[in-house]
Amino acid sequence: MPKTETTYSDEELGLSPGWDEQLDPNIRRELKQARIDRFQLRELEREVTGYRRTAGFATAGIPQDEKGQAFSKIYEGSEDPAEVREAYEKLFGPLQAPTGGTAGAELDAETRIAAAGSAGASQGVPGTIDIGEAIKGAKTNAEVLEIIRQHGHAAGLSLPADS
């Protein structure tokens, strides 16, 4: 892969006109490279600061909705997640407890499957399930298979025993 080099003007690097007239070419090249390195270091420091800030907001549980984005623009305090969360809650009220981790995901999946099992029960004949809507609401293939196993026989669907 070819190496690409970004070129910067002397003005961007803070070098005055004629700075290199009396210098050896090797010294000139090293000085210019040192300025380029310093310039790029500043850019990378700003980028890392942005990533740290984003990670701190995520750790604090700040949502990525409109409120969270507005808060991230105005917040100027510490990067400590506890302080970030406290400041957010002062403005917008308490955050909902995050449902994370494997246990939370499994519980969410079970809740969706249970909801899919009762989806459409109030439509049509009492007790009927709109299996199409239940399958559309499923998030994984396993959920689709579970819906078909539980309710497919009523709709004329069946799965082989080994799937």
C-alpha cells in the first residue's frame, strides 16, 4: 500500500518566511518534521479527548437521544461518569436503569417472545394470534423459530423436529 504524506504549509506549521534559508538541508527537514509531528499530535489529542468524553457519557448512561446530544454540547464539567450522570439528572431528571448484559438481553428476548405470543389477541376472533406480526417483531432467528413452534400449528406451519 503506498504511503501518503500530508503536506502542511509553513503558515499552518507556524513557520515564518525565510526560516530555513541558512540551515543545512538535513536540519531543515528535521525541524519541519518536528513541527508537523507537533501539529498532528495536537489534532490527535483533540480526537482522543472527544473519544474519552463520548466514552464517559456512555459509561454514565447518558442516552444518545436529543436530550443527550444537547447535554453533551453544553456540559463542561469533569469526565467522571458519576459527575456526568449527576449533572444530566439535575437537568433532565433521573435516568432509567440500563438493561444491559447477557441476563438483560435474555430477559428482553423472553419478553418479546411472550409479547409476540399475545400479539393480535384482541384482533379478530378472541384468542387468535397474528403470527405474521409476531414474526415481524422478532429480533433473532431463534425467536422466529420459537414463535412458529408455539403458535405455528394453529396457522398451519410446522418445523421439523431437529431444527
